[in-house]
Amino acid sequence: MSQVAAPEPEWFSTWFDSPYYHLLYRNRDYTEAGTFIDTLLKHLHPKPNAHLLDLACGKGRHALQLSERGYEVTGVDLSAESIAAARQQRHARLHFHVHDMRDPLPYGPFDLVLNLFTSFGYFQDESENVVALRNATAALRPSGKMVIDFLNTERTIRELVAHEQKVVEGVTFRMHRHLDRDFIVKEISFQTLSGQEYHYAERVRALTLERFEEYFYLAGLRVAEVLGDYHLNLYDVESSPRMIFILKK
């Protein structure tokens, strides 16, 4: 009897656990991220005793910043490697768990759910995006809010840089960006110092404002605001770098 081949792992389950992912993106602007979080909290003004969820928290840097503002924070991420690193920062008001957002959340309820810095739209099956939103909505208190921070897809596609090369600690990363049906793809190739070749591909669904609105309707969420950058200016499809949705249950 022939054996059924195991399904290929999803790109984010392998790439995010790679030390080379963290090497490539190690110089991200965390000062800007901290300023954005402060601006967002001032805009949303959650109560001092609010319980916040950082959905797809990575190594927990932003969850830590949120907890330093006095909130109780739970961070979840699919990457076991990232959560292991995040747990080195945990304390009484800061907790981390390995969790797939497509599964119901056993934690909460939450006053505010944050999904920041384009940590959405990775799934090959589009229906799983709605499942993930429904799970997050179910974990919200009745008066809770959710923030989805995504790239402005239309501007991103218009300004897509096809080829880029970056050298970090002697490793040359070669990047090729292109559209593949409904996904914005960044192919990343590099050779390690020991000579081993690697190839990864990041795939983010090219979600428009209208597609997001369909998702939110199906997940039982109402759009309160659509903002266009980390200064929280209103969204403009032509010029805004981001689509930041403020949602209510």
C-alpha cells in the first residue's frame, strides 16, 4: 500500500523559526513601533486594568512594551522558537503561549486584541482568515475592540521593488518580490557562511479594503475607523502606507 505524502509545512511555520529570519530583520525600527503603540493606546484609551492580547506576537517585544504601560498582556504566536525567546521577558502581567490563530483561544476574555505589523493574511486557504478573526472575536469582551494593522495593498503593489540585496553579518540575502495570483510574494535566497544554500518565500494575501470589510462582516466585527499610518491619519488608498482597522465587537 502506498503511503500518503505528508503535506508541505506552511511557509511561516518554518521561516519564522529560522535564525536567519531574525538575522535579516534584526534592524527593524522598534523605536517607531513603540511610538506607534503609545499613539494607539492614547487614541483607544483602554482602562488601566484592561487585558490585552498581542495576536502573532513574535518574540514579544511589543507585548513587553504594552505590559510596561501597566496593562495585563497575553502574547500568542505559532512559532515555538519565538515564544521561547519571548518567555524570557515574562512577569506577573505578561504571559506567552504557542498558539495557532486558526484555533479557538483558551485565554481571555480580552478588552483589546492587537494584530500588528502585517501579521495576517498568510494562509493559503482564504477561509482560514475568517476563522482566525472569528476566534479572536470570540475571545473579546462584549465591548471589546480589535486592531488589525496591515499594509496598504494597492500602494504596496504599485511601488513593489522587484529585486533587492542585503548583507547582514556576511550573509547576502537576495530578495525577489512579485505577485502570484492573490499573494504578494517575497522570495528570499541566501548562502550561509558554511556554504549551505537556503530559499524561503513569504506570501501575504493581497487583501483590499473591500475584502477586509467582507471578513469583518463574517466575523461579527464592525469597522469604527480606518487609519492610514502610524501617526493615525485617516486612510487614503493612494498615499497611505498602512491600513489600520479599529474594530468593535
